[in-house]
Amino acid sequence: MFKGVRCVLFDLDGTLIDSAADLGGAADEMRVARGLPSLPPSHYRASAGSGARGMLGVALGVTPSHADFPALREEFFDRYEQRMTRLTQPFDGVVLVLQTLAQSGIHWGVVTNKSRRFVGPLLATMPAFEGASTIVCGDTTAHTKPHPAPLHEAMRQVGARPHHCIYVGDDERDMLAGRAAGVATVAARYGYLGPDAVVARWPADAVIDFPAELLKLIETA
């Protein structure tokens, strides 16, 4: 389906790594610390892609407009930092995908809204990510997705042009960022789709239900 692919860029949480248990765990610690009953991991999973905003919404029912949100967000970040490698692992099939891309001479990289404070230490625990040609974090550029700036920066670092690139993500903002940057987009339906997600309405050029499906899309070129 995709011809002349030279670079595949990926979102991180919900696309390459399954971090929901640690994200939800950090939020649940905050809930329990306030005398509230613990919630099962399934309550947090769908909102994991929304980071602190999503986790605090589930755990404590607060939104960014709440007066205490900034302080609660910092507490969440501190708690998450302490446990972010406890349960997080690449999704099944991701390592094979990355290895196959590298063996085929295709660059791959990460473009995430997660800050470098977490991304560097987290990926350092997973050998599969040592081969990344670029890692663009939420604080690498002046803008975060859905703005195209992070994708433009990743392509600049790799030396690739938009028509040679694919961006894979599990959120509508990933598809919007990819479209704005002029790259092909692939929606990862196995990721952290929010409760209101309608993938069919996203500006995605293709949809995959597990990581290895991406290789079939490229191999058909």
C-alpha cells in the first residue's frame, strides 16, 4: 500500500509500548493515598493515551481547569517516575517490526508528546529501542502533537521527506499531526483508544489491529 517508504515514525505509549499499567498505577496510588478505594487497571487503560490529564480524571475526577490540577499533575509525574519501568513493555510484535524495518534499510523513530524526563530513562531499559534513528519528545520542539512540528523535526533529523514517511499512532491527534506534516498515517487500533474514539473518522490512510500488520502494508508496495 505504501510505496518508497524510507522512514517509519511511531507514537510511543499505546503504539510501541504498553505503559497503561504503570500510568494507571501511579494515578491509583494517589487515589488510595487519599482514602479512596483502589480501581482495577481496566478503569485506567482507555485513558492512558491522555497522560496525566486522563489518569487524574479517572482517579480523582479532576480536569485541567481545577485549581489543584497543576499540583496534582506534579504529584502524578513524581509517582509515575518512580514506577514507570515496573510493568511497561513493548507490545507483542513490536520488536519484530522494528528489527524487520532496520534489516530492510528503513529508518524508524519515535515522536511522542511524553517529555524527555520520562522517555530517555524508560527506553533505556528496553534494548529494542537502541536502533532508533530519532526520538522526538514532547519538549523537543515548541509545539506538541497535533501540531506537525515534532514530525518535521524527526524528518529533519533522519533526512527524510514527507512522501517517504509513515506515522503510526493510536490517537486522533497523531493522525492530525501526520496529515499536517504531509506524511502517510496509520492508526493503531490496538492502542489506548478513548471511550469516544471513532477510528473510522480519523484522517488515517490505513488501520492496523496488531503491530505486525504494518509490515504487510509496506511489503505490498
